[in-house]
Amino acid sequence: MLAQQASWDDIGDALVTERAFLTRFTAEQDVQTNEVQRAWGLLPGFLSIADGRPFDLLELGPSAGLNLVWDRYSYRYSTGQWGDGPLELAGADRLPPPPELLRRTVEVARRRGIDLSPVDATTEHGARLLQAFVWADQTERLERLRSAIEILRTDPPALLRGDYVESLPALLADRREGTQLVVFQTASTMYVDRSGIDKLRSALEEASRREPIVYLGTGRAPEDDGYSLDVERFPGGELTRLAVFDFHGEWLDWGR
Ligand SMILES: C[S@@+](CC[C@H](N)C(=O)[O-])C[C@H]1O[C@@H](n2cnc3c(N)ncnc32)[C@H](O)[C@@H]1O
């Protein structure tokens, strides 16, 4: 946020001279990260639910929407690669996804996200805000973030401001003919209380009476060492655990 005004090389000085700004900023601005590397954990999940129709994506709590453009990145696993985007995501696939999964292709017809406080990464302010939440010495993470921002800017997704618990029924009512509606989230529903989760599930159940809906999301892993990656199919809400991946997407245990 203090680009061209302060330097990490002289942080002691900056803490004094920029004291007023830093006091206000840290008091008023909640931490709001958008971790692109989580897309590396998500991708095999998307591929495993693809039914041949283009995806109509709806992300709950996308922050800046960097994981809403997951199909524009490329991915490396020990069993194969996927995509040809300019940003390559890779990690430690301790239990890798099956190679045949990585041969699937998907098309995205629409991307929508709803967040209490969406970050507009197409603006300089938004881009700086996202970078401000990454530790300054995590250079690889910062590079990945900057690269993803450039990719998002080529054709930004639609980000709505609002509470998805309240807005989900209306968003689900807006369907696109001939597409597969996929509702997904990472690291967001953990902020929602039990009654909110029940409301989300009811909205999915209700809307799926018209046409089935697939939900893909992170949950609590049994050993609490990362996120579980779960698929729930509505109507019915039958849950299948696909994987467990690191909270920041550094490792993946497919099929655990
Ligand atoms: C930890 S961030 C994760 C962002 C992104 N999904 C990721 O994995 O990088 C959680 C996001 O969920 C959003 N959020 C939490 N509860 C929400 C709600 N009820 N409605 C809309 N957005 C919500 C927050 O504003 C924040 O952007």
C-alpha cells in the first residue's frame, strides 16, 4: 500500500514516518487473502465432476476471484500436466491424481463470485491490497499472485458484493441452458455458522429440483492437517471426499 513511499530495506524508518497510515490501515482493513495455489488442490476436483457440458461457475467467498479463473493456469502433478496457461502451479502430490483425470478437458461458460468484501484486482489499489497480505519475504507466493492478477485482468470474472448465505437462492435461480452449474468455495464456509450452513444446503437442495447442482468445497480434514476436498451432489447432498490438501495448497493427498 505504501509503494514508492516506503521500503522494506528501511522498515524501521517507515514504521515511524508512516505511522498514521499504518495505524489506520491495520485498524480498518481486515486481512483478506486470495490464495492462488489452492487452485492446484482444486483442479482434480473440477476435472472429476466435469460431465462434458461447459461449467457455469459460482464461487462463494472468492475474495478477488483469482481461483475463478483456474482454467487459465497450467498445472503440474507427478502423473501429468493440465492446461497451457502462462502461470504454472505445482506442489507435492504425495498421493497424486490419476493420469486419466488430467486428460479431461473443460470449458467455462460463465464465472460468478459473491463476497462480503470483493477485492477488485483490476485496480492498482486492489492488486496492492492483495500483495499487502503476503509476507514480504515470500517472493514465490508474491510472484504467483502478481502473475494470477495479470491473467485475471485479461477478462475479469463478475464479482458481486453480498452475503452468499442470503443471496444464494437468487443466484441459483439464474441458470444457463446447456451448462453444468458448479458451486464451489475454498476457505470460506468455515466463517459461516451452523444455521448459515443449513441455509446454504437448503438453497442448493431447493434449486436442484429444477436441475442437479454439484458443489465442490473445502471442509475440515479428519486429521485436521489440511482441507478435505468434498463433492456434494444435489438433490440429496450426497458427500464424497476426494482428497485432502494443504491449507495453502502446497501438498495434495488425492483419494485420502
Ligand atoms: C480466507 S478468504 C478465502 C478467499 C478465497 N476463497 C481463497 O481461497 O483464496 C474467505 C473469503 O470469504 C468471504 N466470506 C466469508 N463469509 C462470507 C459470506 N457469508 N458471504 C460472502 N463472502 C463471505 C470473505 O469476505 C473472504 O473474502
